[in-house]
Amino acid sequence: PAKTTPAKEVTPAKDVPAKTTPVKEVTPAPAKDVPAKVTPAKTSVPAKGKTAATEKPYEMYVSLWEPGWKVGKVNEEPTIAEYLMFKNGQNISNFTEMAGVTTYKEFFAKNVEQISGEFVEDMKPKYGKAKYTEVDKNVYGDNSYIIFMIETENYNNTGKPQSIIQHVIKGSDYVHTCYYVNCAKKMPATEKRKWENFFKKASLQKMLPSAYLSMIGVEK
């Protein structure tokens, strides 16, 4: 019996759980701290993180713009994307030159000639008795297109001249237009030639809209 007494004293080994208890208490502490550290990381970059998470690539009109053009307005909506460009610090109220790209983010069952014809009809109220010229077209196969020009001496009954050369192209997903406007009653021959070449070098590429301006070389 005297020998079994120390055996009972070994039972303080029950104190071992008491020692392991703090170890268990330490474990949840860092586990709780980890989410706390992750949360600010997520909230510290809402713009970039949110853009990367929600932005989706789509078919866009790509051609390299010459230096000097800056974006004056961007309108990005579910069914349309519009980019308006100006030079020499000009804006919508005082421009002598303006250009832009519009993407209609919907499928058009009509062919490019029908679509282009509708665009011209929509423009008639502002261009009035204007000269219409078909510059070039390829209405067959993929990326069918039409390039046309409208010149008037009296734009929108203001008594001021305006000429526009425009590219209408039908891609596999959407319809795109790119145009150049010059405040002259007749499109300068050098500009006509330059923009016709610009249009013909264009391609349709799927990309994120946030990468678009840097891709085409236009300043923000």
C-alpha cells in the first residue's frame, strides 16, 4: 500500500492538460488575426481589385492613333461604348478637328450596307443637303465594312461647314464605327487619304476596356 501511494501521486499528470490548454488558446488567436489582416488588403485596392474582378473583355476597334490625340469623353454602357478624341487642347464646344470610336454591343442581323445606310439616315437631319461619297467597301466575308464621307456647308443649320469620313465595320460580335470630323465644307485631301489608310489598318480585338486607350496610343 505504501508503494501504491506514489503511484497515485503520478496522477498530477492530469496537470498536463492544464499545460496544453494555453497551447490551444494560442492557436485560435493567430487564426482570428489572419482574417483581420486579409480584410484591409481587400479593401485597400477596391478600384483595381473590383475592376479586375468585374471587367470582361469584348470585341473592340483597334488602330494606332498618331500622337497628339487625347480622350475627351468615355461613355461605357451595357449596350454601347463611346470614345471621343480631341487635339490641341480642344473640346466639344470649340473643336476644329474631332474623332471618335463607337462600339454597339449588340448583334445586328442586317448586313453592313443596311447598317451604314441607317447611320446615314440618322445623320441627315444635321447634315441636311450634303454631299455623300462612298469611299470604299468590302461587304463580303468577315469584318465587312464601308467607308463613306459626308460634306456640308451648313451643319445643323448653324451656317458652319463640317465634313466627316466614317468607317462602319461589322465584326463577329458587334458593329463598330470610327470617324474623323473636320470643320471644313470639303474634307482636305490629305486628311481623307490619312484616315482611309487608318481605317484599313484597323482590326477587331477582344480586350479589357481598361487597356483600350493605351493599346491604341491615345492619352487620357
